[in-house]
Amino acid sequence: MADQDDLHHSTGSGEPGDDNSASDRESSKGFSRRQFIKGTGLAVSASVFVPDGLLKAAMPEETPGVSGPGEVPVRLRINGREHQLRLEPRVTLLDALRNRLDMTGAKKVCDRATCGACTVIMDGHPVYSCTVLAIDAQGKSIETIEGLAPEGKLHPVSQAFVDNDAQQCGFCTPGFVMAVKAFLDKHPHPTYDEVRASLGGNLCRCGTYMGIRKAALEAAAKMAGKGGRL
Amino acid sequence: MRPFEYGNPSTVKQAISLLGSDWEQAAVLAGGTDLISLMKDYIDTPKRVVNIKSISALRGASEVNGGLRLGATTTFEDLFENPAPLRDFPSLRAAIDGIYSAQMRSMGTVGGDLLQRPRCWYYRNGFGLLALDSKGQSLVPHGDNRYHAIFGNAGPAYFVSPSSLAPPLVALGATLRIQGPKGERELPVAELFRIPRHTGEREHTIQPKEILTEILLPASARRLRNATYEVRERHFMDWPLATASVALRMEGRRVRQARVVLGQVAPIPWRAEGAERELAGKTLDEAVATRAGEAATVGAHPLSKNGYKVQLVRVAVKRALLAAIA
């Protein structure tokens, strides 16, 4: 299921055994892939409370200490909430978020650990979720952009992006917001140069860097005024 | 990405038992910043992936016998946040500071830096490490070779060693611990690297059933004046174009012995022995540093589009030397 977004494999004409995922098979029967992905997301939500033990019993491991290559139980803690999924080991955290949990805030752009659009925070560190296996993210505390606006109220970092015109097309924005938040959580009183250096792992093709740096400094000042990190 | 089995061992021994006798059987996963991309591009298609991040013994920096031990899965961020263990090794610190991206620092490991595969775009686009066309000829000499090697490029390999840590580690005389089914072996960092002679030979001497577990810097390395200078096309988002790392055994202002190692200019970390000879016995000042930079370029054979790297080597060596005694 790893390459659901990968159009090259959606025709089902790839090499034998090559990404022969359920979504590809369904699409060849005239199902829209997006519909199917949404459907999977719903099914997953329904399976959140299936106990781990039941799933394991249904899928015995063939080699001791090894799981997969088929779907295996994967438990993720995202924005404070536990999610129980069944994923192939090859599924990235980004694909799990977007295609299985319907959290489409983190964006898939380069998909090669370069551009930063997929940035989420894992155990306090910014990471490229396109390059973390979901199965490897188990036991970690994962923060995504969706977690920054509970009940519709913007986080000071998000608000500062709005106030400082820190986006144009907006595609890189969630990744930048998460990178800024991860940085400010650890460095509440940064200088301009420190902010600039901290965002070296994120690209904006529209060139909104000036606004983003201003937003980061303003968010830092606001959060410090309220007694530090939120 | 092809489907794969996933192993998540908690000891090195378990991890080794899960590896295979060739690279197609199994791959070791640490930070994943290289392996996952290689798997997405079908450059690497292992049947099994063995995560070693759950082996807690492999992570962390500590002082051992007066030297420094770096566990292979220590992240760049571990050292960036707490650089105290690197206090005598500004050359390593500079290489770590050169990892531009906070995300890359959080994920990337020191062992993975040494074992990352070349960034050569022919390799990354499926033409193999030796970038061969359908007739078995290398695409590099007449192709777009602006980022390729200027040393050690008599063929068949033209890619450059991409490791940031290898030049300072080789200059400082670091060794590696590698564990395999038959036990442990230790080897100088320089011997991890080789220029492949034929298709199928990797640029690393580590074997498919082995795991790099530790990087060791001897206590004596603490007495070396050391520095690294990286030349970049842009400040962020890129590997350096040329790197020079120097380690100097000094007697007052006189250089008793020098090691000068270049990165990003050869298929292996490249010892600039001409520069080392130029420095031996000299009192290091700007003129001597300039001459050493010139000597470092002896033997360079630029390809059609990378002649500029010769000048970068000159400059990087000079600046690294001056930084080491600053």
C-alpha cells in the first residue's frame, strides 16, 4: 500500500510482485483510487480499538523476530491519540497519515527526505515523515499539523504565519510550521540567524522565506510573553 | 518500494542472525535517510529490512580510555545538541554543523553517514554504481560529470564518496568496530572504503552479514590540531562540492606530521599525500598553507565539466590548515 499516490504504479502494469496493492487492483475495476483510499481510512478508524493480541493471533510470524511483508498491526500515537492500524512494513509514516488516517496536512512533495513538506515532530524532533517507516514510529509521540489547531483555535506559530504573509501557494507551509514549532519548543528565544539556520531542511519554491522567518520570531516573542512554550 | 520483511532486534547478535549472505537478502536500517529513498527508487530491493535503532547499546557518545567512542546509531542531533564529547575534535564538529537540515540531523546517524551510498545521479537513476550504458561503457566521462571525481577516476568508478564524517575520521586516525557472525573486527576508517573494480563490488568493504557498531577515536587524536573546511554551492540543501580535513601533530608552531584528507572529490576519502609531505617539518603560516593547497591538487585529473573542483581543493586545504592553527 506504500505507493498509493504513485501514479506510475496505478495501472497495474508494473513488474510482477511490484507494489501490487489493493488500491491498484480496485482502481482497475473502475473504482476511484481516492474513493478507495478514503474508504480504507474509514475502515481503519473503525478498527482503532481492536486489541493487539487478536491481530497478532490472526497473522502468525513466519520467521522468529521478523514480521511482514504482508500487513501487520502497527500502533501509532498521533497528537496524543492512539491509532491501531494494519500496514505493510514498507508503508511510510507519511503514507499512513495521509492515506490511512486521512490526515493530509503533511504533504508529499519530493518524497525523498529533502524538501521538508512532510515534516512532523517525533519525540520532540522534526523528521521527514516520508522517510520514516510507520512501523518504526511505534512507541513514539508524533505531532502533526492537525494537532496544532484543536477546536479550531490556531497555534501561535500558525497564527504568526497568517499574520506575516508567510505563505503563497501554501503547499510547503504545514512542514514549515512544524519545523518552526519543533525549533521554538527547544529554543524559545532565538535570533534571526538561528531561525534561518533551523529551517535549512525545508524548501519553499514560492520564496516566502522572509515571511516565514518573521513569523517564527513573532511566534517566539508571543509564546515567551505567555510564559514560554505552549 | 518492494514489499519486505521487517526485523526489529534488540541486540547486535539478533540483528546479525537476521542478515543474509548477499545484499538482496537483507539491508540494515538506521536513520533511513538514504536507504528508504534507495528502496523507493528500486536501486535497493532487499527482501528484509533489519532496524537497528532499537539496539540501545549502539547509540551514544562516551569517553573510552581517554579516546572517544561513538555508537553507530548516534544521531547528528545527539552531537549537535550536546557537543561536549567533541571538544577536542573541531574537525568533526564542523562536519556535523555542515549537515544543514534539522530533520536530517534528527534522523541521520554517524554510522549511516559513513555507509550512505554515492549521490552520483547516474547511480541514483538506475545505471549502477559504475554508470554503464548498454554497451558496458561508462556514461560519466562524456556525460554530465560536474559533481564527479577528480582523483581516483582512472575508471571504472567516477562517483564521489559523499560521507561528511569520513574525511575528519580518516585524518584523525579513527577506527571502526564491525560485528559479524564470526565475531568482531576492527579496522581503520580508511579501509572501510575502496574503489570498486567491477559491477557488483560495493564501495564499502563491510560484508552483507556485518554491522558497523562503533567509531573509535584514540586518545592520541586529542593532541592533534584539526579542522574541516567544506566548500558548498549553496549554504543549505546540498552536499559539499569539496571538503578538506586536516589533523596536525605539532611541535610548537612547527608541523611534525600532517594528515590531509579530501572529501567529495574521489570515490574514496582521498589522502592528499603531496600536501602532507609539503607540510612536514614546516612552520605553518599562510604561505605554507597555500603551498600545501597547491600540492594537494597534484595528480588531479578533472573530467570535462569538473575542473573547478581543482581550485576548490586548493582553497579548502588552505582554509582548513589556517583554521586548525587559528
